[in-house]
Amino acid sequence: MSKNEHLQACRRRKPRFDCLGKHKMLFNPEIVTFKHKIMNSLEQLKTHTKVVADTGDFQLIKEFSPLDSTTNPTLIYKAVQQEKYEHLLEQAIAENENCGLQIGQGLVDKIIDSLLVLFGCEILKHVPGRVSTEVAANLSFDTEATVAKARSIIAMYEAKGISRDRVLIKIASTWEGIQAGRILEKEGIHVNMTLLFSLAQAVACAEAGATLISPFVGRILDWYKAKAGHDFKGADDPGVQSVTMIYNYYKKFGYKTEVMGASFRNTSEIVELAGCDLLTISPNLLADLAKSNEPVVRKLSPQSAAHEGIQRLDVSEKSFRWHLNEDAMATEKLADGIRSFNADTTKLANMIEKELLA
Ligand code: E4P
């Protein structure tokens, strides 16, 4: 090879920077490498998107090095049943021993809040960024109670030396929840608006100044699969389409609220959303991505969103309620999500009550 040919070959192989400017990688359609090491699908995804771990089982997340972590009432209930986390429940009970409350007077709720914060503090030892802690689902239609609960959770974190910037208070994206988010953001308490299944919810959250939204993918797929009686794959997955539409809307109209796709059923849903601001992924799907060498190509970007012909949506209260009611999937999934998170919190409360009476 002549010197000239060699130089040209080197130029062709020049490491590229991805749009986040994070990693240099040599791109070839078959295999993606980082400094000549083959990148697995998880490593490739991380060059396009901030990867978040979706679990209360914090011992599982170390090997995946996520930036943030998310929890919900179901995940915490699942984690606390494991022997390895029994000590956190004991600690939460001990912290409230002298609070002056009895069972039936709010003691169990206080213990649950302590438990959520203890899990959050443990999780924060394993991630450099933020933890999402969800407020009780039975507050989903009560703005004032949600604000009070969020303030109290943040005060508990701060008492343990965790600054509010490392916590996202997760709130259901009902009209009342979104108004709570608006109030909290003005106080520097950051929110993660969850149980989000529609553009109307997403636009209302952005206009309320939410730091982050969690549009669900898998639960949307579940609904359409059950209705249609068949599966949907890749870009045809209605959950993927919903998050793509929300992401494009935000980028096109310049909203700052971060979009974090959540609730995944398989890795192809995740790969289809590469480029989304963040994706929160369960440990088993993180493991599947880490085991795979399939190329992960960026699908979402502010540049491509700019070319989308999207109309602005009015989300005054009446219009929000109208759009949500018109969307049977979003209406049913929001209601069902609140019911099932509340059911798991009730199970946790019963478990704590049993422990207190033992
Ligand atoms: C995270 O923010 C969500 O609560 C979670 O991804 C929901 O996942 P699921 O639909 O699998 O319960």
C-alpha cells in the first residue's frame, strides 16, 4: 500500500463522535467498535442515549453502570420481599419507633416513606445521577396532598445528606398530578411525570415545566396486543410510535423537559428508541443488551424531529381532559396503572403492619 493509500485508509477509519460527543467509535454496519473492542448493544445504546436502571433491586445494577435509576411501588414491593433487603424494612421501622404515631394513625405510611428513601439512598450509592421515588398512587387526584408528600420525601432525603438535585419525585400524569409538578418545580423539587400514555399528557407536563417525563412503551403494546389479538414489532409497535411522537413534538417545539422511555417488554422496543434523551430499562433487558452485539443505530434526533409536520396541541384543562377521554388506551392504562401501584402499596402496608404486630 502506498503512503497515500495508507493515509486515505486511515482517514476513512477516523473515529467518529456521536451526537452526544461522548464516545469515539469506528462505525461499520456489521460491527461497532470502541477503540478496536467490539461494542455490545448496551455500550452502543449508551453512545446515543442516557441509560437508566428500572429496579428497586440495586444490587443488580452495578454491572450495567447506569446514570440514573427509577423505582415504582411495584418494584419496591418486589425488592422488599427479598431477604437481602429485609434490613431496610427493619431500619425504616426503627426510624419511626418514637414518632408518636400508632397503626391506624399514619405510622405505616411514615414507615413506607422511610423505606422509599432508604432504597433511594442505597440506589444513589450505585449511580452517579438521580433516583426516582414515586409518591403514593392514592394521591393521584389530589394536588395539595401530592405537593405535601413530595416536600416531605425531599426533606427526608436532605436530612440524610442527599441534595434535591439527585432526586426526581415521580407523580402520575393526571391533571392534578401535573399541577402538583408545576408547583414543585417552582420550588426546585424536580419531578418525573409517570404513567404517561398520550401526547396530551406529555404536552401538559412540558408546559408545567416538568424536569422529565416517563412515557410508557410496553403497557401501550400490552393494550394494543390484547385488542388486536396479535403482536407488533419494531417501528410498528404502538408504544414505540407513542414515544417517538412525543420526542419529536418536544424537540420540534423546543421543550426542555427530558423524555425517558419506560416500561419495556423486549430489546427491540429499546433499540427502536435509540437517541431518546433517556431510557429506563429493567436489569434483565439490560443483561440481554449487554449479551448482544447487534448494531444499535440512532433513530431519534432533534434534527429529524425538526422536519416533522407536527401541529401544536392545546392542553388547557378542558382540552387535556377531552383528549385523554378520547384516547381509550391512555384512559384505561392510566386508571389501571394507578390502581395497580396502589394495590402494591397496600400489600406493602399490610406486610409492614404484620411486622409491627409480630
Ligand atoms: C418506570 O418508570 C416505570 O414505572 C416502569 O418502567 C414500568 O414498567 P412496567 O410496565 O413493566 O411495569
